[in-house]
Amino acid sequence: MVEKLWFLIPEMIVFGGAVLVSVLGLSKRKVIRDALPIVAGGSLLAALIVTPMLYDAEHVAAANLLMGNLGLYVKVVVCGIGILLVMMNTGLIDRRLESAVAAGRAKFDPISATRGEFFAFLLLSLTGLMLCSNANDLIWLFLALELTSLPTYVMVAMSRGSKKAQEAAVKYFFLGALSAAIFLYGFALLYGASGTIVLTEMRDVFARQADFGDVSNLAIVGMILSILGISFKIAAAPMHFYAPDVYQGAAAAVAAFLAFVPKFAGLLALMLLLSTIGWENHYRFTEIGLPPALQITLWIIAVLTMTLGNVGALLQTSIKRILAYSSIAHSGYMLIGILAGPGLGMSAVLFYMLAYGLMNTAAFAVLAGLERSGREIETLDDLAGLRQRHPLMAGVMVVSALSLIGFPPLLGFWGKLYLFIAGIEAGHILLVVIAGLNSAISAWYYLGLVKMPMLEQPSARAETVVRGPSLWPRVAGLITAAAVIVVPLFTRNLLKASDAAVADEQVFVTPDTDDSQQLASRK
Amino acid sequence: MSDALHITMLLGQAADSAHAWPIAQPTDGFKWAGWILYLPIISTILCGLCAALKVHNKLPAWITVGLLGGSFITTVALYMQYTEPVTIYLFEWFNLKWAGSEFVAAFSLYVDKLTLLWMLFVTGLGTLIALYASEYMESDVKRGYARFFAGVSIFIVAMSALVLGDNLVMLYLGWEGVGFASYWLIGYYYQKPSAVAAAKKAFIVNRIGDLGLALGLWLTYHYFGTIEYAGIFEQVQHITAGEAANLEAGGWYITAIPFLFMIGAFGKSAQLPLFVWLPDAMEGPTPVSALIHAATMVTAGVYLLARMFPLMELHPAALPTVAWIGGLTALLGATIGMAQYDFKRIWAYSTVSQLGYMFMGIGVLTTFGAAYHVFTHAFFKAVLFLTAGAVMHGFAGQLDLRKISGLAKMNGWKIVSWTMFIGCLCLAGIPGTSGYFSKDAILAEAFVTEGGGFKVLGWIAIITAGLTAYYTFRVWFRICTGPVHFEMGDEHHGDDDHGHNGHDDTHGHDQPHAPRLAINGVLIILAIGAVLAAVPNFMGNESEHVHGGWVGDMVAESSAAGGLPDHTKHGSILGIDPHSAMYVISALVGLIGIAIAWRLHMASRSTADNLRARLLGNPATRWLPTAMENKWYVDEVYHAVIRAPLWILGHTLYILDQFLLDRGIIDGIARIPRVIARMFQPLHNGVLQSYAVSMAGGVGLVTVLVIMLPQLREFLNGLFGGGG
């Protein structure tokens, strides 16, 4: 147990940060309240710095996790992008209250202040995501997934004062509960089929079952229900319906959070769960690999997700809805990597998640950083001729949209390239072709995001777009856009890191080899 | 020719000309050599920042001069510490894994003496010309100054990558990079339509060459399995050692490699038939013409062929082709240059012509001569261009030979006139000057090397040398001697949309102003360099069997060593030793050319006009001056043969596209996703319950589908007769 706690130090730091901000948020002194994002970002930074120190070979071996090094990559990426998300949310919550207090129109009242809670929820959700990467049993995985999601329901409701946000939060909550029920049922069936909740043991049980013929049907059904339930987290078909409504209802900064954090958690859960049952042609100690039923399920989900996402985005005029559908489509692309499995497939998913996190945050940062008559900009029209009035933000939007299309040499291109290579290597040619066609369709609406700010003349409506009150969302946008341009230079190193995260030999260690006995005796 | 015969010939030729030359080995040291590249990159970024922050002073110039100077010093340091060819690994650039095979390109440097020779003058001249430009461009301080210097810096970055890279992909990066920088700088005066057109022309013509290079690169990778020089050279040395079977297995395309590289080199170095962009490139600011379009970038083609010399020997016809293209380009450039009146353009055609000499040098197996001519030409042509720039700067863009006269007698123009004189002497190849020795190395070798009608080529080159001497001194006598007389140009610094306000001078717009310290200083340094460039020829040789002094040594230890003349078997010109014969013949030819120029353009200028009038008056000879003045109608021919058909094709396709494809097919297809989107829209109605039902339905559907899978499969099998 101690070995596992060792890796939870980053989570503990972030959790400590969450407790701290929730208390500090009630302070009567404005300076302290304004420092909340700094505390939140600081705790993430501390976790970011600590993480690489924790993962050495000895501790990883002792912990005997399914994918021992996964946490290193995940936590570093999550903390890094988490800091950017904190920046984006700076100045969003309690804006009216704070300005009233500053103007002397109202007295600060801790009851109505929500900023501290908001950042606490944000950090808790990130904690849940980080916990997913360490999961070694079903209960842990379930709790980590729910810890990721539950705070986001509240964050959606808090993010804007309007009824729309509350409607979105309620929808999100109920549908989330439904999906949790589905994958919890799936987990229960998996337990029934294997007699254990520990993932490493489950893997051995399934391997033994496979040796005697086939993995039990109970396990297959359990796995399918788990996949479908988790599809909600990653906004994949047929559980994707909520995404456009919820993203539109939430503030842009929170929508960026929703597009990244639960999706990442869901993909991690899929990787861990499917690792127990293996992948075709890649699984080294059984010949069978991922059962055909699961392959077909994932294949259908991937095709449906990317197609519905891209087609759905075509008719939208709201940028948030476009980005919501685009978020659905990108989940479909990432499922190619999940299907392709260990090695390049999963490492490509991890790489793509980083790329998606950066380019998607950049796009939302433009929305969060600009406003029109006191509200966030919303429709495509608001972007018209942005180049003339806010050239930097226009640049950020163009870079992120091009990267989302997969325009070389931006980050999104490399992400897609590796996903597609993984798909081809695993033999899913048709799937990659469909994904390619989808990319072409997606260019239609992404190029709209390029055309409006760069080529159009500003409309009367767009003339009234001004900078938002807080500088930080725009700074986050600039940083992410710069990263989208610069990070491709380090593609190789990143891919090495993500390779190391998933290509852990431990995945393939059979229970009977000497190594694992040594490990067992060390315990 | 049968394959076997072909290969035997090829091997024979390769074995004859191959000296043993070392291939670079990897080293862990010299990591600091990377700063040759990094410093100009930093300079580019800083200048870019200056442009973004609207810095309106000379800061960008000093940044550029300082950092390029640093790069030059680093190069000198590398030269000082150089002992043997090495590759210096900096970092991995990209690494593509694809189904078991890998395509790796490292960012690493291939340092041998050929590299060093090129880098010394690239960074050295780059620094000097940036210094010159700091004064030349000063009227633009409030506008494009930072943009200009960012362009110069990025050019040096790209050129260094081209020369230093240890693999073909890095060379290609630099190749495209210099093309881009050249486009950027030719189009510097982007409000001027002619500059924009010239920039586009340069870029597009270069694309043709680039296509050749790209295909050559791909074939090389395909055949040799690597893009690193060291790996390629090892295999090529193997081939020359006698493994003919290897080559036969290679098939036809290995013999295509040299021709593809050649096309790339012809494009970048402005050879027939791709030379048309270079004269137009003179629309750029003059320092750019001097740096990019005379001294450095255009020699990239020569560098490519010298670096890839072992591959050039893969087909017996490759080198003779290079030689003939080079010789004909030299002649063509010189004849056009004779009949122009814009003297910056004359230098441009002269550059085309001199580049022709260099290619001829490569082709007739004297990479030494080619490299030496590159080296000397870089100096004296830079001098000539910069003097042209000084005149433009002072006379409001006036470049017409007929409108300026007696420059040497004007106040403050002495340095310009006499440095121009030195440059002219070198270009004309007067005995004792650097151009004389480097040109003779090529001319003599043309008579020595057997095959390909090289003797005929040699005589063409000698005639060209005479023409060169004539047009060179035609310019000098017209501009610098004679009665003092000038007309101001109608523009300023090649830019026509602003007045004279940027200057603190007291002359009006109708008075020339003489150049000041930066311009004069650089001219003097370069003129001294041009004179001293003759010295290496007399240095002793360290390597055996090599002559040609320092430059000979620089080439001997590189991949270009295969093209070094073998002096055990000399041919002859008219029965005399070719070198001594050539010293006499070319000196004579040069002096005759100068004498004619003196007669026509100094002693009695009316004679020249009479001669032209008489030629034009006679129907039998009218074509000669007309064709020469109109550049042999090459542009017009290209227009008729290439542009017009393309234009017609383009418009036909446009109409087809507009009415058939766009309206009919594309719009139809584009409507499909939107129709589908409308179909699915009702699903997204915003009602919670319907979402939940859809989700549950989806789950049920997928589960049932998967459970029923075996039955479904049986059913389908039954349906299609067991085929699936």
C-alpha cells in the first residue's frame, strides 16, 4: 500500500491546494481572494515539479500497476494544461460581486462568494483525472472517474449567472449519472466474470480463460457496457448528445475544461480496462487478443463518433457548439489509437490528448478573452474581421483552427499523423480512410474559423467586440497557440515520453515468469 | 547502350578520376559549431521582434552585423581547429517510423574543407554586406528596415543549413529556405508591381529546379537507403571499387539521380534554361543582389554538384551535360550583357555568365577551378554590385550607362570608381588578378579533359572571356571616365513612393550625394579581398597530386575530390602546355576586349553609336543588336511556349471547373453532409429525456448487435452464399 501512496503525492498536493483555496475564498481581504488562481496554479506547478522525481524504476516495479509509468506522463500533462485552464478561468467567477465590492456598492459576503469553491472544484476534478492514471482496481477507477466528473457539474452551473448554465448543468448531471450507472453495471459484470476487482489479477484471469477457449461472454458484455458508459466521458457516440448543449451553456473557460479533463479520464479508463483483456496481434502471452466483439464495438463507435461530430458541426453558427461537435469528432479519431492498442496506438492517443488539450484550449481562450456588451462572444459573426481590432486573438484562433484540421506543421497534424499510422499498422485501413474523409469534412467548418477573423470585414456586431476584463485568458491563448507552433519541434521527445508511459514491459509480464515472482517476493 | 557496357564505362571513368578522399566520421566534439547556425537564427528572431515592436532606428542592422559577425568568427574558429572531416550531431530533427522502416533526419553538420570554404565566404560576405546595407537602407529606417534585416538573417540561416547539413534533407531545408529568403527580399519593395512580379518569377522558376532536387533526393534515399552524405559516399566508393552488380540491381533510376540534381542546380544557379529569373531579381535592394544573387545563393547549385560529385559520376553523360550547359550559358549571358544599358542588369547577366563558367568547371572535371571561381567571383562581383548600389543610392536610382559619365572626376566618388575598376579588372580576367587565375583554371582544364567535345567548349569559353572583358570595361569607361555629366533618376533607392526627407543632406533631389563611411569602408575591404583572392593560388599544397594552392587543398579533402584534375596526363592547346598557353591566350583575349571597349566607349563614344546604327541600318545584320538588346527573346519565347498554353489551359479548366465541377458535382456532394446534418438535427433538440432515451437506445442497440453477432454473421453468410 505504501508503494501506491508514494505515487499519490502529486494528487495530495493538488488536493491540499483545493482545500486551501476553498478556505481562502472566504477571506474578507480582496488581495487574498484575488490570489486564489495563483494558489491553485501554484499547487499544480508544485505537483508538476514533484511528479518526475517520483517515478523511478524501483518504485514503479514495487507498485505493480497495470501500466506503471502511465502516471508520469499523465500527471505532467494534466498539471501543465491545468495551469493554463486555471489562467483561463481567472476573473470569471464572482465578477459581478467583486466589481460591486470594489465600487463600494456592496459588502463582501462569504455566503454568496463562490470563487474559492470554484477553484477547489477545478482542482478536485484534476485530482480525479490524475488518480485515474494510477488505478489498479475497478473501485478506484470508478471513484476516480466520478471524482473527475462530479465537480464539473457544479462548475458548469457556477460558471455563468444565467439560467442557461443551470439548465446545462442539470442536463449534464442527469445524463452523467445515467452513464455512470451504465459503466458501473459493466464493472459489476466484469467482477462477476473474473471474481476480482484488481486489474492485474483480472488480466491473468482473462488470460487463463483465453487459454481454455474464449473469454467469457459475461466479461465481454461487461466490457461493452463499460465502454459505452465511459463513452459519455469522452463524448463519443451514442453518449455524445449532451456535449453541444452543455458546452454552449457553460462559460467558454469551463467548456475548455470539459473538453479536456473528462475526456482524458475516459480515455485512460478505456486503456486500463482494455489492457486487461488484450489487443489482437499485440498481446504477447495469449494468441487471441481483443475479442472481435469489442473490436467491432469500438470500430462502430469510432466511425459514428467522428462522423456525427463533424456532420453536426457543419450547420452551427455558435462557435461553442462548433467546438463541442469538434470535440466529439476528435474523440472518434482518438478511438483509432485505442483500437490499435499497445505500442504506437496508445502512445499516439496520449500524444494526441496533449495536442488536443493545447489547441482546443487556444480556441476557447479566444472566446473567453473577448466579450461583446458584457458577454462572451458567441457566434461566428462576432469573429468577423477580428484581425483588424484584435490581431493577436485572431492569430490564436487561426492557429488553433488550422491545428484542429491537422494542418502541417502544426501540432494537430503530428497528432493525427501518429494516430493514422497506428491505425494502419494495426490493419484498420478502412477506419483510417473514414477518418481521413472526416478530416476533409471538418475543414469546412474549421476554415470558417480561419476565414471569419482573417478575410471578412467586421460587421456592425463585431465592431463592438472588446477585450474581456481579465488579461489571463488571452495570455493562456497566446501561450497555447505558441505551443501549438513550437511543440512540434519536440515531437520526437514527446513521443518517446508517451511511448515510455504505455510501453511498460509490465503490461506483458506473465504471472509465471521469474520476474513477477521476484516482484512478489519483494513485497 | 547495353547496361553492362554502360556500367563498365562508368566504372572506368570513376576509377580514373577518383582520388582517395576521406569520408567524415562522427565526432562528439565541436558542438559549439552549432552556433554558426544559431546566431543568425537569434538575429532573425530579434529583427522580427524589432519589426513587430516598430523599432525605428538602426538597431536591427547592428544586431544583424553583430550576430552574423559572431557566426563568421565561429566559422573561422572551426577552420582553425579543423583536422579531419567530421560530422557533428546537434539534435534529432525528425524520425518517422513507418511499418518497419525508418526515415531519420538529424540536425547535424558535415564539416570538411569544402564546407568550410563555402561557409567562410557566406558568413564573411554576409557580415560585410549587412554592414553596407546599414547605410544603404537608412532611408527605410521608419519602414521596412527591420524586415529587411530579418530577411538577410534568415537567408544566412538557410544558406548555412544548406552548406553545413550532413544530409540531403537538411540541404533541402536550406535550399527552400534560401529560395524563400530570396523571394522575401526581391519583393522587399512590395508596393512596386515590378518587384512583386520579379519575386514571383524567381520563386516559380526555382520551383522547377526544386522539383528536380526533390525527386533526386527521393531516388537517392530509395536507392541508398539513407540521406546522410557519409552513408551515401561510403556506398558510392564501394561502387567505384568495383561492385558493378550493385549498380545493375539499382536499375535505370540510379542513373537519373545526377540529372535530377542537375536540374535543381540549374534552377538555383540560373543556368540555361532556367536563368531568366536572375536578371529580374535585381528589383531587390542592391545589397541583396550582391549577397544573394551574386555571391552566395546562386553558388548553391555549384555547391550541390561539388558535394554530390561522386553521384554525378553515376552516368557518363552527366558531367559533359553540365559542362555544355555551363559553357552555353556563359556565352549567352555575355552576349546579352554586351547590349544592355542598365548597368546593374549587366552585372546580373555577367553573374549568369560567370556561373556558367563554374558549371563548366564542374563538368570538365575541375571542381577546384569551379570552387576557386566561386570564391573569387564572390568578392569581385560583390564589389561590382555594391558600387552599382552606391551609384543608385547617390543618383536617385539612375543606372543608365548613357546618363552618367565621368564619375571618377566627381567629388566623393573616387573610392567607388576605383573599387569598381578593381572589380572590373578581376571580372575581365586581366593578368595578375584573382579572376584571371580562377578562370584560367577552368579554361585550361577544358582543353585537358578528354571527351564530350570539350575542346570546342574551351574555345567558346575563350570567346566569352573576350566578350566579358569588353562589356565590363564598356561599363567602366562609360560611367567613370569621359566628361562629367549626369541625370538624376526619377526614384530613390529603388523605391519610388517617397521623397527625400529621410536624408540630412543639403543637396536637393537633383544633386547626387556621395557615399559615406559604411559603404566606402565595405567597398575598400571587399576590393582588397578581391585582389588578395589571387594569393591562395600561389600557396603551397599540403596534399599530394593537388595543385591550385589553398583552394585546391580545400577541395582535395572533400567529396568533390573526384573532380580534381589529374596532372599526370596533360593535354595541350595548339601543342603547348595548357596552363602556360592559357595564361597567354586569355590575357591576350582580355586585353583585346578592353581595347575595343576603350576605343568604342572612351576614345570615341560616337563610334559605338555609329556602329550600332550601321548594324541596325543593314537588314542583314539588324537581327544581331536587336536580339541581344532584347535578351535573345528568351522571356518572350517562354511566354509563348509555356505561359500562353498554360494560360489557355488554365482558363479552359476554370470554365469547366466553374460550371461543371463546382455547380454540378461539388455543390451536389457538399450538400450531402448538410442534408445528413439536417436529418440528425432533430435528435439534438435540447430535451433531457430524449437525450437519455437516445443514449439508452444506443447502448441497447450496440449490446444487442454484438450479442447477436454470430447469428448475424451466419445470416449474412447464408445471404451471400458463404462468401463473407
